[in-house]
Amino acid sequence: MKWLSVFAAVLLVGACARPVNYIPGTRVPRTTLNKSVLDTCEEYRMAVERGDADALMLMVHKQYWEDSGTPSGSDDYGIEGLRNVLLTRLQKASEIRYSMRYVAVNLQCTELKVGCRAAVDVLVDASFTVTNAIGRPIRPDKRDQNQLVLEWDGRRWLFLSGM
């Protein structure tokens, strides 16, 4: 009988605990800040699927920096390098499917103010069609983990890295 009272106490405590409300399709707690960051990430995702380099460039912070996740600095680039990547590589792709699973949002602030930064951990699953070296269309699948870093400029979230 003692275990029954312990079990009842656990149920009572669990019933009194307030459930965490998550943003649909994620395990990211639903807060105004988290939602605003993920809304921007979704705008980015949809622009990638459209192959819309102009829309993507409008989402970039002027201090954008990409280290490509490698120890070598030879493949790092800033905003002009990103523009080049978007205008060369992205424009060669068609039938783009780009999905992101949002794993976590880490904010450096508790309220929205200029300079507030957010790091969004994502799992990316993408496929696209490109023409290979012998002129045949191929459709590679890419899966990766990534971190998008954004900063609030007073009007909107802009990407500092991760695109």
C-alpha cells in the first residue's frame, strides 16, 4: 500500500505541474521571442526553396560571416562571398526541397532590443536538381546539422551566419 500512496503523490505533483507549450512541430518552448526567430527562419527556408537569392540577401546582416564549419580559413567568407555563393550555386539548382527541424533556440536576451542575438540549432534535410559535369541532371540528398545566428536590428531579425 505504501507504493500506492507514493504513486498517487507522483501523479498529483505531475498533474499540478504546468505543461510546457511548444511551437508546433518542434520541442522549442512557445514564447514570443522564439516564435519571431523561427518565423524568420521559415522565411529563409522558403526563399531557399524558391531559389530567391535577392530575398535571401535582404535577410543578411551587414556583418555576416561564414566559417563553413572547417578549421581552415580558406573557405570563410563575408556578405560578398555569400552573394557570390547565392548567385552561382543556388541559381544552378532547381526543384529545391529544403526542410529544417528546429532543435533549439538560444537567446542572449530576455526582451527584444537592438543587438539581441539568437542561435538556432537545426537539422537540415535538402535535395535539389543540378547538372553534373557530363550534362546529366542529378538529384543529391543532403543532411546536416547547422546553427543559424541572427541579430535583431530594431525592426527584424537578420542572419549573422549559418546561411
